[in-house]
Amino acid sequence: MVHPDIQAALKHNQPIVALESTIITHGMPMPQNVETALQVEEEVRQAGAIPATIGILDGCIRVGLTGEELKELARKPREEVIKCSRRDLPYVVASRKSGGTTVAATMLLAHQVGIDVFATGGIGGVHREGHITMDVSADLVELGRTPVAVICSGIKSILDIPRTLEYLETQGVCVASFESPQRMFPDFFTRDSQCQVPYNLNTIQEAAKLLRSWKELNLKSGALIGVPIPHKFAANKKEIDQAIIDANQKALENGIKGKDVTPFLLKAITEITKGRSLESNMALIRNNARVAGQIAKEMKTPKQESFSSSSSAKSSVASPLVIGASILDLSFQYKSSDRELNLDGGTYKATSQLTAGGVGRNIAEGLYKLHGQVNLISAIGRDKLGQSLCQLMPKEMQNHLILDENQATSLCSLVFDKSGDCKLILGNMDIHSISINPELLLQQSQLFAQAPLVIMDSNISVESMETVLRLAAKYNLPVFFEPTDMFIAGKPFTLSPQLTQHIRLIKPNLKELQTIVETITGEKVSPSATLPAANERSQLLSATKELVKKIDRHFNCIISTLGDHGVLLSYRSDASQNVEALLDVSPPAKHITRFFEAPLVENIRNVSGAGDSFCAGFITSLLRRHKVEECVAAGFVAAGRALQSDSAVPETYFKCPEEFELRYKETLKTLQRQTIG
């Protein structure tokens, strides 16, 4: 029996992810089994696909268990429920028994109804000494003859992983790792089995592209994608391996053989992890379900490039890496017209709004929506504020979020006057300098290896900035620095020039630029360069140019933002012919300085995220290898959409590529007419 929702999804070619039911019947105790099964289904839904949990109730095979059916299966006595592989299906159906489907049975049943993608925790394999006992999981044979893509966290480390991978090769199964530049296959509780596989998939898009080709080739065999367990839940590799060696030795000494070996070894792992293995199991299956849902969705609706169909292949798949703050913003805008806003302890009438914020997070969301792909390293607390912030963020941006139980999620209260200008910000930012630490950044080095560009805001600690720059040096990466605030804008430039030379692009406002100049030169800015009145454009340009000249040789590009006047761009001259020079890590050439007047924006609703959206637009166009003025135009268009949005980052920037095309060309023509040298 196929659930009506699944039937409808199949009919309309919607993305579906099959889920097994042994997690309910044999994998976990009550109530964790039901809780996890429901959470796994929700992960699939949040990723944009439809979950189809497969099980057998009283002899009836059901594809798409309802919540009540799922609970009914969980409530049945364990001795009455059969763990069903392919071979068990005829007996279970004929005798009207109930069963939880294994990987093999779930693959078979999913394929029979037309589901291509299946998420599970881990697959079976060749048992240790399997070359003697011939104890080989039916999962491997099924992968060789049933065309379903299995998304899992690899093979349990208690098994013989090298022989399992050899067996899969013999069966003709396409095997790949996910987000593992070294092509290391995961082994369930740890991220690295020390066994390489032929291919690695860096992104959801790459995984979907591979699986589309796999389907088109009609190979009649499965595909296997190994997704490492999230860092936070991964076990220590040496401890697990030693536990397995010790447990195997004890099994031999106690005469434990055959089917009793696996439970014996798993119990040893549970003891060595002090019960954390169950928590890890729940975390990895949820993570796999999310990834599977994203892949299934991408297979049905592949993303189109946001800016240009002429983009290079490299830029269309590369994910820039953003490291910085994620903040829950509580904004108040003063509305009264009968008195001025003062810090006098009075109560003022205002409108309020709760939105997702943080410079790093805002830029990352802008890149996700404009460029299509991004990786974000940021931190939130494991608290209600953190839950609220996650609900306001795209799921795809949460892959590398740090959840800290000991720190509170950053909350900022922003006060705007009736004109929309920000007058006061109160915030707790401690989590970013504490939780985004050097050790964690080193653990995420694979994200640096894959990135075309690193974007860093100034909210992280100097020690973490040093690690970011060392990793940038290791992988020869340019760094885009967003100074964030005048009081912390100079932080990275207290480090050695050998490290800061990898900061190739910066985007300060005039106050932040002054701080950076003083930090780099070690000299106080002269009175002639002090900040002029905001409405004095000629003085503003003169002061900014004077500051930029003091430090332009240190960077490829300085984007000085001048509020509603526009931006002053100082960039290396060779970028005029080849914009890739802005991403070059070699010493910069002579600079060109140009002022770009900001286009007029009507119906302004919010000014808090315009600069971050400018960053996202500029960087997106830069990664598309557009000309310098095109990057600026893209930045202005993105910033304009943010100004007209209630949130820091618009829910959508453009309804369709044609709308962007029109806006982009109009803005570029305006810039070309108004540019001042």
C-alpha cells in the first residue's frame, strides 16, 4: 500500500526520500526510536522533499507510514516484529506478521514504487573474518542489483571496511564520499575510516548531478554516498578502534561466535562512549536525511545560475566560506513625532521586529540566495534564542553551525529613529569570540580547501583570525574582510604582515577605514582627515581618498562605503583588464580610485542589512568573473533590495533571472554615466 501523498508526489515528479523502519523496530529503544523517526521525516520535509518511511504492518507493506502507523509498529513487542531483508518479505507478508525493513528491503520496495533516493544511518558490510565465514550483508548484494541511491554515514567500524569497499566495487556500485576532499569514507561513529573511495562530492549540486547521470545511464545498480557524522557527535577514532580490538579479543577468549559477535562489539562501543553512541546515532541519521532531502530536491529542480549563463564551471560549483557572527536582532523604530528620542529613561512608542542578523550570517545568506552556494562557520547557543534564529535561517546554511551549550545566543537590540537611522545597538557578542575557536576552525579545514574565497567579519577573536589566515596561506586563498565596527575594525592587522597579506579585499566605512589606517601605519590620523559632515560629499571623498592612499598597497581592493552617497573603490590597476586580479594573492600593482554614486532607492523600509547585501552582490559577481563596475552594480542592486525589505536579507532578491537582468543593466548604465575618477 502506497500512501496517497506518496502516490501524488510520484505522479507529479516531486522529490521523495525513502526511510527504513528497522530504526523503529530494532535500532533504538522507546521512546527514542519514535522520536528519531519523526525527526528524520521532518528533516526531509525541511530540506524540501517528501519522506516515505517503509514498513510492514500485519502482512501489509506500507510505503509512507502515517504517524499513527509508525507508533503502532513501535509499540508491537520486539519478539513479534521481524527484521526484514529481501529474503524475509514473502514469509512476513504470507503469515501477516509485522516487520521493520532493513537497507536491502527498503531499497527493493522503494525501487518498486519509483523512489530513487534513500537515507539511512549506515549499511551492513563484510564482517571481520568474512573471507572465512562468508558473512556478508545482503545490503551489499542489493546495492549491486537495485538502482536506488543510498545516503548514509558509511559502514560500521566493527566490520571489515576495506573488504566491504572491494565487494561494492565487484558489484559495480558507484561509491563516493561527501564533503571530504581526501575522499575518505566515513565509518558511522567516526568521520574517517582511513579508506579512500574513488570520488568525492563537494556540494549538494555535485551529488545531484552525479545521480542524474547515474539514472540516465540506467546501470541497474545502486549508488552509495558516504556523509560523515557531524563533528560534534563524532567519536574518537583511536578509542573506537582500540575498543574493537579489545572486544574482538574478548570474544575469542569467551568463545563468542556468529551472530553473537556483533551485539558483543556494539555493547563495547556503547561502554567506551559512555552512552554517547545513541546520541550520535540519532544525530547522524538526521543529518543524512537532511542531505538526502536536499539531493532529492536538487535532482528534480536543479538550480540555475543567478547572474550569468557564461559563468565558468569552477565558479558555478565553488562554495565561498564565511566565518562570522550570527545574531538574533530585536529592532525598534521610534515613531512619535512630538518629541526627540533621548536616553533619558522615558518610554517611547516604537514598532518592533525580530529578525536574523549578524554580519557574517547576513553575507552568507545573501551569497546563498545570489550565488547559490555558501558555507558558514558561526555559533549559536543551544537555547530558545538559538532555536528562533535557526527557524529564521535557511537549513542549507546550518550545516556547520556550532551549537554551544555553555554560551548564550547573541542577541542585539537596535534602536532606529523615525528616519530609519540606527541610534543605538546593545548586544551580547561573547559567543563568537569564544565558540569559534582555532581548534574548531582547524577541524573544518576541508571547507577552506574547497573555497574560492574566505569572507571573515571582525566579531571572532584575534586568535581565530590568525588561524583563518594560516589556513588561507596553506590553501593559497584570498580573504575578504568585513570590519563590522569602528572599534574592532583593526583586529586582524595587529597580526604579522606575513599573515595579513592574505587579506586582499576589505569593505570599511569611513570610521572603520580610519581605524584600519591607524592600526596598519601605527600613526594617528591627522586632523585634516577627520570625519567631515555626512552631507559634504566633496570633503567626504577627499578625506576617504587621503586615508585609502596610506594603505592601498596592502590590498587588491578597498571598498569604502559612504552611506547614501555611494562607494569609493580603490583597486589594483590590472583588475581593469582581468577582474581575477582582485582574487590574486600576489602583491598588488598600482591602484585606480573611482567613485560610484549610489542609485536612488524608493520605499526604504530597513537599512540594517544593505551593506551586507552589497557584499553578497559584489562577491557573487566577482566569483562570476564579471568586470569591476559590474561587481559594483551587482552590489548596489542587492543592497537596494535589502533596503526595501523588512529583514536584513530579503526573502528573495529577484522573482526571476529576467528581473535581475533588467535591474542590473539599468544600474550599470547609470554607473557608467555618473562615475567620477
